[in-house]
Amino acid sequence: MQPCPGLMKAMLKQAIDPATSALIAQLLPAIYEAATHPQHWLEALTPIVQLLGGNSGLLFSHQATPEQRGIWVPCQIAEENLRRYVERYHAFDVWMQRAFALGVCVPGNVVTSDDLLPREEFLASVFYREFLANHDIHDFCSGVLHDGSDPDIPIVHITIYCPHARPTFGNTEKALLAALIPHLREATRIGFRIGALEQRIGIMHTAVETISPALILLDAHGNVVFANDRAQEHLAENDSRLRVVTGRLVAHGKQQIKLDAFLQGTPSEETMIGISNQSEKPKLWLIRVPLSLKENTPSDARRPAIALMVIDSAAINAVDLKRFAKIYGLSPSEARIAQCYSNGNSHKEIARELDLAPATVRNYLQRIYCKLNIGGKAELASLLARCQ
């Protein structure tokens, strides 16, 4: 049983006069404020209950509690009553059962008790006799905001309850709630979208801080958009190897020219460089990872276009080579060569240090790349830095 769209429009035209329309408009700021500040939903729901002449109301996600990323906003309903409903009377909720059986749980629909089942049947139900009657409720006016078809948004209803002191809800109340449904639907949609994004951001932030090495994100113009805690430690040091000045990444002296060229390079060019200064501090290795931007992204948007992994050569030198070799199935010689190469040493320098022929060093590196399934120095340095 689904209300005819034409009938609903006629109801709206008939039931909502200019004064009521103005009153509804006054409710909208609170509704959209709650979209981004869910703690304000009660402030948005209370005047809706009053507008329809109810004694209580509930904005809730069917089968999804707040702990399950749902929404439950009670107005003039005690927490104990909600608990009793969940634990016992949810199974006897003839309103919800009949609504699903009739297929009226469609976004935009507004129904009352009499739309769902005969009055006599409702008053004889366990749900009314044992639960609703004790809380001065004999009717409801309910609207469907979401039907659960969106993976990020559960089934969401708004329900206003009618006390025994007043007649059951009619077309006027249904029209009032129907006029608010599009705004409530959009506000809750925004809220769930923000909640989903916050959850994903939280997961990514945890990964970035606990799994990733020092990480800096830059936009297409070279401005620093984000730096995780490990990167902030490098940027805050006073040795001038790497700093942020007026939002841009700055290296020591002539290293700046090399850094600028590196950041502007194409993906096919060098993806790893070392930044040092005149002190005896080890180099900082920067590994560049281009990030793809979606088409039609505004040119002035501060969106990350480049990810820089920052690895201190001291971390590479401190790696337990026995552990590294065991984890990745390398021989002691391969592990040592991997460490030397990750620290920026050339084939000839490694050959002199380890008393090997340059060709032998190249053969070792080919075997290392094959065993680790990697393609270059940047990936090798990243693996070593993580193995501490």
C-alpha cells in the first residue's frame, strides 16, 4: 500500500497554508545543523513533534543501533522504554511488521496506524495493550527516510506518537510530515556520509601513523597538504635538511634545486633522492609516489597529487640484517648489499666496500629484486626502513 504521488501533492496543497509553510521553513536550519552536528538532532526533532501535536517522537534506523553506526534520537521517550522495546516488544511491533508486509517502507511515504491495520486489530495487539497503552500512545504518524538500499545508510524512519487525549492523526499531520521528509532525508544522508568518511579517515589515519613511514602529501603546486607524526619530527628538526616554509617543502641550500626538480619529475624519472646538509647527519631519502587525480578536479583544490615517503638513512643503518634476511628469505650477503644500495651507494662503491666485482653486485641486486618482487631502490629502502 503506497500513497499515490498525486494524492500526496493534493494533501500538501490542501493542508499547508502560507502560515504553516513559514513555520516549516523555520524548522529547516535546525534540521540541516543536525546533519553535520548529530548531537543537535533532538533540537531538530522536538519542534516537529510539537508541530504535529504529538507527545513523543523517534528518529531511528531500523535494525541498526548507534553502536552499529545507526541513529536513535528519542524525544520524550525514556531510555528504559527504548531498552524494553529492543529486548521484548520489537518482536510484537505490529506497525513495523505490517508496514514491511504491505511494502510501504519506501522513501517519502508517510503512514498512520489506520493506514496499516484495522483499529480493532491494533487495540487488541500485545504491542498496544502491554507497551504503548502504558506510555499514552494510541496512534503514530511515520515517514520513511531511507530504505537500506544505500550501503552506507540503514533503514531510517521518523515517527511521531499521538497521546490518548487527542484524535488520531489525519491528512493534515501526514501532509506536514511529508513536507519535511525531503529535508530530513537529505540531512540524515549527509550525516551518514560524513560518518562513513570519518570512519574511513580514522582507519587511514591509524594506518598512516602506525604502519607507514614518515609521509608527506603535496598538492599539484608543491604545497604541503598533510604530514604524519613521523614526518613532522623530521620537519621540526633544526638541521635544515627538510622544512616547511610558507606551506612549501624547503631543503638546505642548493639541495632545493634538486628537490624542486624531483617533485616536478615525471613518473618515469628518478623516484628516490637523498637530501642532506653540511652537518654530519645522515641523508633523508625521499621516495616519490605520484597520486592520480580524478578528472575535472579543480586546479586550485588542495588535493594531494604527490606522496613523499621520508626515510632517514640512520634507520636503514640500524636495521637488524639477520632479521631482515630471515623475513624475506635473503642470504646474509644479499641483506648487506640491500642495505648498502638503499643508502645510496653505487655498484662500484658497494663492490669496493665488500671486495666484490661490480658485475657481482649487479647480479646480487637482480636476485634481491626477484626474491622481494620489487622493481627499484625506492621499494627496497622502504622495506628496510619498516624492518626495525
